[in-house]
Amino acid sequence: MKKKEKSGWKEKSAETGKKLQNFVTARSLWQQDITFKERGAAGGKAAILIGITAWLYYRKIWAVPALIPLGIWLYREFLKEEKKKKEQEFQKQFREMIQSLSAALNTGYSVENAFYETQKELKILYPPEARISKELLVITRKLRIHIPVEQVLEEFAEQVLSEDVKSFVTVFVTAKKSGGDMIGIIRNTANQIGDKIEVKREIDTMLAAKKYEFQIMSVVPYGIIGYMSLSFPEFMNELYGNMAGIGVMTLCLGIYAGAYYLGIRILRIDV
């Protein structure tokens, strides 16, 4: 009985470890695709916002280091936006890949040779640093050393951890083993991903006005404080250099940060 419990515990630990490893791999995968320039731009925007916030809310140099945690949070939020863009780009790239794969299979290529042809075709569309180019390079290299295509695709799905890729690989591997209509399966998968992209585009179109309003509303508090500081300096000076004023401005900043956090969470809709 103890041996069975110990064996079950080991299996659960191994499964948990694998899930954690896959999560870390996918997380680092999309982070790797964020370029140094994009990271620098995110850091620059966060630094500028912290500088403006420190001046408008406190007018003290010590406010800058005190606001570093807020700057780190803003930096991470900007990187999340970049990461989301990378995932959406990969979704479109993956759709192009399976459409090209379907065309190659339709002309009579074997599965392995169809991947070689797909890589050649997508080289024209995407640069070597594109995620789909990197993944196709890995896939074709594995196929050349005679690793089974089922294993190669399953490892590909584990690498990117995309629901679209996972669904495609599961159905594709099952169809290959059972001798199903792979061309039809690939075509249907491409259509489903295309529908998903179209739905996302429609949602983005509907939310575009709301996002624009949110951006304006995010700037309004800064504009009001700046206007009050220029138009009524004597009144605003009472809020700086004393504990009561610092407390009031900190409370206002906290409310603003909370509202901003809720706003970006509401506008992030996953399809």
C-alpha cells in the first residue's frame, strides 16, 4: 500500500514538474521574442511616466526612488502588451504555416517533405527571427535526423503552448495514425484559426473607441494637476512640502493606479 502511495506521489510530482516546466518554457519563449529595442522603449516609457508622476504629485526628488515599484509594474505591463502582440503575430504565422502545409500535401508531398516545402515558402514571407521561422527550422532539423513526425509535432506543441497548435497537433497525429483525411483536417484547422482571428479583429474594432477613451481618461488626471499647478500655483503649493498634502496626493495616486489597473484588465479580452 505504501509503495502504491509513494508511486502515485512520484507520478503527481512528475506531472506537476512537467506542467511547471512547460509554463516556464512558453513564458520565456515569448519573452525571448521581445527585442532589446522593445524592452528599451518599455523601460523608457515607464521612466518618463515615473518622472512626470514624481514632479506632478510630490515635487520632490525623493519621490522618484519611492515610485520605483510603480515603475517596475508599468514596465511589466508594457512587456505584457508586447508579449500579447507576439502571440497574436504567431497565431497568424501558424495559420500561414498550416495553409502552406495543406497545399504541399495536396500536391502529393509526404508529410515530412511537406514541412520542408512549407519552410521554404515561409522563408519568403517571414524573416529568420520570426517565431514561426525558428520553429520550422527546429522541426525540419528533427525530421532530417529521422525523429518521428508525431514526436516532432508534439514537442512543437509543448514548446509554444498555444491552444490552436495543441488542437491541430492532436488531430493531425490521430489522423496520421488512423489514416484519416489529413488535408481536410489541416484545411478545417486553418479555417477555424482564421475565424478566431476574424472574431478577435471584430472585437478589437469594437473596443478601439473604448481603448481611445481609456487612454484619454488616463491622461486627464495629469492634465488637471498640471493645469492647476500653472493656473493656481498658490493653491497647489499647499499640497506640497507637508505631510497632509503628501497624504492627499498619495491617496489620489493610489485611486488613479487602481482605476488604471481595472481599466487595462477590462480591455484585455482573450478569444
